Amino acid sequence: MRSDLLKKLAMAMLLGMTAFGIAACDSDDGPAEEAGESVDDAADETGDAMDDAADETGDAMDDAQDSAENAADETGDAMDNAADETGEAMDDAGDEMEEAGDDMEDEAEDARN
């Protein structure tokens, strides 16, 4: 969005400077012609610089989005692993409790006999 605005601004400046340059043109290469050409060159350079800045901004935004997506993926993976490990620990604890209960039943049976 900002990139489009910068491009439109650069294009408007370029067109304005070009129109000024054309209006100032005549057949000789006097000081006005040279000044017009300088203005045209400056407008071209400004437009190019704005395009480059817009491209760099877009690239930086794309990189930031990629980084955020990668971080979200890594966080999701870590949460999945933690959930799996928690489930396994709960299963192990349940198995140990069941074994303890069996042992208690065996001891109670032995005590009755």
C-alpha cells in the first residue's frame, strides 16, 4: 500500500518535471534548456530512488512476514511436542499407579491368608 503511494508520488513528480521540461524546450541549447535537462535528470533520479526505497521496504516487509510465520510454526511445533510429552508422562504415571494398586491388592490378599 505504501509502496503504491510512493510509486504514484514518484510518477506524479516525474510527469510534472517532464511537462515543465517540455514547456521550457526550444531549438537551442541555452541556459533554460540546460536547466530543464537538469530538472529532468533530477526528477528521474528521484523517481528511481523512490522506486528503490519502495522495493526495499516491500522486501523488508516480506522478510518480516516470513520470520513471523517461521516463529509461529516453531512455536506450534514446540507446543505439539510438549503436549505429546505431557500425554506420555500421564500414561506412565497411570501405569505406575495401576501397578501400585495391584501390589496393594496382592499385599492385602497375603495379609488375609
